[in-house]
Amino acid sequence: MTAALLRFELAGARRARVATIFAAGFALAGIGVALAGLSAGGVLSVQGFARTSMSLLQMVIWVVPMLALLTGAAAGSEMRDLEFVAALPVSRGGRVFSRWAALTATLGGAVALGLGAAGVVIALMAGDADGWRYLRLALVSELLLAATLAVGLWIGIAASNRTRALGIAMAAWFVLVIGMDLAVIALLSALPAKGVGAWLTAVLLANPVDSARVLGLSLFQADAIAGPMGAALRRVLGGWGAGALMLGLLGWTAVPLVLAGRTLKRG
Amino acid sequence: MIQLRGLQHAYGSHRVLDDFNLDVDGGEVVALVGPNGAGKSTVLRLATGGLAVAKGAVEIGGFDLASRPIDARRRLGYLPQKLGVSLSTVVSDLARLVAASRGVAAVEAFDALGDAGLGARLDATLGELSGGQRQRVLLVLASLGPAAALFLDEPAISLDADGSADVQAIIRRARDEGTAVLFASHHLTDVAALADRMVVLVDGCAVAQGGVAQLVAEGGLQWNGTGAPPIEAAYRAIVMRARAGGRVPLALVGARIA
């Protein structure tokens, strides 16, 4: 029955315009970033995969969580009203998982399609050197999308109505993308230097966006821009940093889904 | 069969249902009637899992909704008052989902929709249908396949005369197949024609129950069994008396009326 519900949710998610917007937006952004603009000589030049990936990372960090949190919150809020579907013999957890999986597959496919289209253009015009970095950037994007969609769904189910759900989702985006970084800066100035690394690592794992950011930056061995978070991570976790971050993102996917299922059951 | 025991529910601090008990046997049709806000939809939402049961118990076809929710829901069909499905849902997708949940082939669902005059709209979204067509789609799918219990919330709302006749036919067929039917309606004349028993809800309490003759007598009116029963007047009298004299809940609304 859950398989039937998953097919049903997939059909619904595919029809949603947000997937098309995602695909088109990422394709345009990828190509736009790759086209470095007119050089001093007035000739159009194209950046390779390494620089394009670095530029796109920042957009991924800001845009993917926002769209995923809002989409998830709207979808979660709607679930409370779907009483015809709620009366079917599917567990609440199954309903939440089906909706999350359908949205992740559809929006994830759209991101892959968008970045893929841009990647083809870049490869044709600038060669395929460092293409692996671009592929890993796509993987980081998908992990971040899955995690923030799960958080958005939970918010949508827990909030009393759609407007409140979207408001909380926007607040969550602000906290995850900007607020926690500000908190970390304050933490750095308040705590003694000794032992700060462990705190920073904990904060890093406690924020899926920061996890994705440092995971993305690690693709470029960009120690300088990874900042105190990245430095702390390397010091505390050594070579296991990337694995810990990926596990953290998977945790940020699984835990909100479980909580969403429980909240829907109580509602 | 449907068994509701000690159901209570509140929206915030506003209690809308107070110690509600009801049994509906297989092959019996029971109507919930009452003024707006009496708690009719709340009963149906609690019984089908749309609302979590905080106090009380629901049993469908012998399965407790709290401890065996999947088994209980596998045995029920539900037509909510509000649409209950996204407007962007394609009719055939919904039909496939419901068919899978009832263990019948999708083609059976398509045939049932075709019989209801909706065969040409299988590829349409619910948003592209008229209100009456949407209601028919959900009504047909709610009553698809074998079910121990059928819950209908204002099933004839937004339907034309043909649609109302279809609702009555679906309810009668379900009764003939041994399904317990519980529906809420404001159309008292239709209710009187269809229901074996009516339960009058006022302010979250069941204040009267019975067949047409019993409710007419309960309302202090005379009816010799011929001609149209004065059910509207009897209903108004019962509601007014309940409101004037305070709520006196029935301990158990379960006995089948002979």
C-alpha cells in the first residue's frame, strides 16, 4: 500500500510547477555562472568546472534550503487537510515518507537536470577538467535538499496552518543559513580558545546548512574559506570529517521525518 | 460494524463532543443530524482517523482504530465534507490509489467511475471538475470494493437531483451488502427516507435517537404512518427542547430500532 501511495505522491509531485522552476533555475544559474562575462578584451569566456562549482556552492547553500523548506512546509501543511487520503490504510509514517520521497525524487531530479544541463554546456565550451568536483557539488545539493525538505515537512505538519508553517519555514531558513553563523561568531569570542574546536564541530553537525557548506568547501581544499568551522572540524575529526558531515545530513533527514510522522499521528 | 465509545473532543478550549457512544450494525444505516457545530463532522473525523482520538475508542469491523489503525482503515470508506484530496490530483491516480487500498483492480475503480458518468474525466484533475463531479468521484471511490463501514459527511452537498439519487443508491447498495453506514446530513427528508435510525446531536451531545416514528413522537407530534412524516418540525422541537433544558446525553446510542 505504501508503494501505491508513493506512486500517487510521485504523480502529484511531478505535476507541481516547482520542479520545473527548480530545473530551469539551476540550469540558468549554472550556465550563467559559467559564462564569466565579457573579459577585458570583450571576448565571452567560460569558466571551468572548478570555479563554476565554487561559485554555485554559495547559491546552493542559500537557495536550496529556502525552496526546500518552503516546499516542504507547504506540502506538510496540506497533509493535515487530506482526510480522504488519511482514511486509507497507510501508516502516518508511510504517508510522511511517501510525500518526502516523492518531493526529494522530483526536486532532486530537477536539480540534477538543471545542473546537468549546465554541466554539458560547460564541458563543451571549457573542457571536462575537474568535472568530479561539479558532480560532488550536485551530491551535496541533493543531500541538503533531502534534509531541508524533511525539516520543512515537519514544520508544515506541526504548524497549525499554512501561513504559520511558511513563516516558521522562513525563520528556520534564516536561523540555519545566517543566524547560526552569527551565534558561532559570538561563541568564538565568548569561549576560551582551548576546547572551542569541539564546540564548533558540534555546532557544525547541528546545522545541516553548515554541514553542506563545509562539505562543499572541502571539495576545493579551500581551507582559508572554510573558516573556523572547517578548521575545527579537521582538528577534532581528522580525516573522518566528510563522513561525519554526510552522516549528520542523513540524520537531519531521518530525525525530522520520524518526528513528522509522530506529529501527524497526534494531530 | 462501527462501535464508538466515550468519544470526547475539543478544539482548543471549546469542547465539541462529549461522551459520545454509538453502535452501527452491519447492514444498518444511521444518520447524524443536528444544527451547525453540533459535532457531526467531528464524530466522522474521529471515527475515520482524520482527527486523533484523545478520549474514547473507535472500532471498525472488530479492529480498534488506535491499536490496529491499518486493519481498521482497510475496512472503511470515507467521504469527508471538505474535499480531502489535493485539487491537482488526477482522477485516475486517485482511483488507482483507492483500488490498491481496497485490494481491487484499478479497472474496477475506472468502471465504477464510468458507471457514474465520469468515464471521460479520468485524466482530469479534481480542480478541473465541477463541485458536483468532484463529489461524485469521491463518493464512488469511498464506496469502492468491500468495506465494513462507510462514513459519509454531507454526501449530497453540491449535487443535482441525479447526484442525490446516486447517493441514495450507493447508500442502499452498501446496506444491502452488509456495510454499516453512518452519514451526516442536513437534508432531513432524504435522511428520513434512507436511515434506519437517526441520532440528533446538539452541542456535542446525542439528545435523541430513533426511527422516523419515534423521533416524531419524541418531538411531541402526531403521525399516523401515512403521508410525509413531520420530521422537520419534530427535529426543531427536539433541538429547541435540548437547548432550553440543558443537554441530557444519551448513555448509549446503540439499540437498533425495530
